[in-house]
Amino acid sequence: MVRVGFGRDAADRLSVDPVAAAQRLLGATLTGRGVVAVVVEVEAYGGVPDGPWPDAAAHSYRGRTARNAVMFGPPGRLYTYRSHGIHVCANVVCGPEGTAAAVLLRAAALEDGIDVARARRGELVRGAALARGPGNLCSALGIGMEDNGIDLLDPAGPVTLRLNEPLAATAGPRVGVSQAADRPWRLWLAGRPEVSAYRRSPRAPAPGTSD
């Protein structure tokens, strides 16, 4: 596998539209506090209505705030938020600096530090489920809200991302969003047991009627 690595080259490869960035993140190596994993499922999110990738499901859709400011760049930063006020979720900022876009890391396959991840997630959790789902991924790798804004492409950081050669992806609608629910902006590696199940939001319009 060709390794693109860290630094400026990796940032340039993420300075693209969110779906292209999501494709480039599949197969990337994610390291967090004693655990090494390979990204196997992601979701792309755009930005403001008058931007290049308007996306009503994105946190940045209504413009820059103190909460979502990291989404506006530079690419390669980590954007964290709490889902339902409980679970920390990790996103990789993408697109040109100043234009909001990010890719949610939905699932990863653990390669090293499995005992560390199991201690965080629980002894009874099956191996394939340790980092399945955004909240579980952050729990397994020790990613917290205090990591918001860090540079994932800095190899000396507490959480790092190394881009590898992109892998062939399967695409489908995003999980749990009520806006823009039919966009095929969730990408995953087919056949991987770590990939999460698709669940459509009960608040979303009927399939085929949402942008």
C-alpha cells in the first residue's frame, strides 16, 4: 500500500470536496492514545447554503459559530462534538481553508492496542464492535472533546491520521440525519464486519423525497 502520510501533502489531499475527502479517508490509519486502527466507514458533510457544498444536515449550515468554527479549516483538523449530549464524535475537516466541510469517522478496524480499547469499551464487547459507530470509535481510541481543533496530520499529536492509498468504496445514504437524508454520502469498505448498520432517521422524509 502506498502511504501518503502526514503534513502538507496529506492536507492538500484533503483540501477537496467532502465526498472526495471521504473516499481518501477510507483505509487511513488512525492512532489515538495507545490504539491503532484503520478507517472503514465515513460520512461526508458540507456547509453553508451559499457555499460550494450546501448541506442542511451539517453543523455548519447556518454559518460559523464558536461551536463549529473548526469546520472552516484548515483541512486535517479534528472537529469533535457530542451526539445527544453524550457520545463524542470525531470528524476530519476537509475542503479549502475558510470553506466548511468535514468527514465523520463512523467506524474503524483495530490493528493494535486492542486490550487498551477493550478496557475503555468493556470486556464483553466483540472485537468487530469495539470501534463500530462514531461514539464507540472515539471511546476506543480515547478521543475526547478536549481534542477539538488539534492537527491530525502532526505525527507528534495525541491523535493522528495517516493517509494511505484510497480503497474501493461502497456508497449509500447517511445514517440518522433528517435533512438531505437521501444523499449517498456515507462510504464504507464492503464486507468489513466493523461497518455499522444503516438506520434512517424517523424524522426524515420518505426515501426518495429528500435531497
